[in-house]
Amino acid sequence: MSRRDAIDPAAARRAADAVPSIPCDAEGPVFREPWEAQAFAMALALHERGLFTWPEWAATLSDEIKRAQAAGDPDTGETYYRHWLNTLERLVTEKGATDAKTLSRYRDAWDHAADRTPHGEPIELTPEDFGR
């Protein structure tokens, strides 16, 4: 599945050039799930706002992949964007953009929203998702 339509192609190309491990085809980065494209887009936006450089990103992503492999990740490529998400969460906390408690609060809210959302429907957060 590809969600390229919501991502600035020039920014995606710059990211793919700076981080050569990004899964790409001739048109640019590819994604198997919508959340992968969303995580990619968040990283692009935060990079463009100056939160981190691509070399910082690549080093942190490499560290996250090494950690996962040491913990038994088979490195088949199917978990690449899980490492991407872990990198995103790590950098936003290290850079002070948010904290681990807030990330956990939102993760729990998304889990709640996903549980109440019928399959195939868009997941939307409501204030009640934070109240559990």
C-alpha cells in the first residue's frame, strides 16, 4: 500500500537520499500500511522544523535497528517502520518536544480509539479516549 499523495515528493526524496535504508521504488518511499506513511510524514515534518538532522535520524534509526536485532528481530524488512516509529518517539523525547508520559497517554488513547472503531473505518481520537 502506498500513501504518497499526502507526502511532499521533494521532501521524501531528500529523506530517501539522506537515509538510504528507506524502502523505495522508482517513485520514492513505499509503505505497507497507512500508519507507516503517517510516521514517515511526521518525521519529515519534524525534520523540516529543525528538530533533528538526517544524520542524527540515521544514527538513531541504526541504533534502534541494532537494539531490535539484539532482541531477536529477524530483520526481514517487515518491521522497518516499527524501528522508524521507535526512532521518532526517541528523538522527540530526547529533544524535549514531548515526554514519555505524554507519548504513553496518546498511545493508550489510540489503542482505545482503535478498539471502538469498526474495521475499515478511520480511527478518530475523542476526549473520551483519554479518560480511561
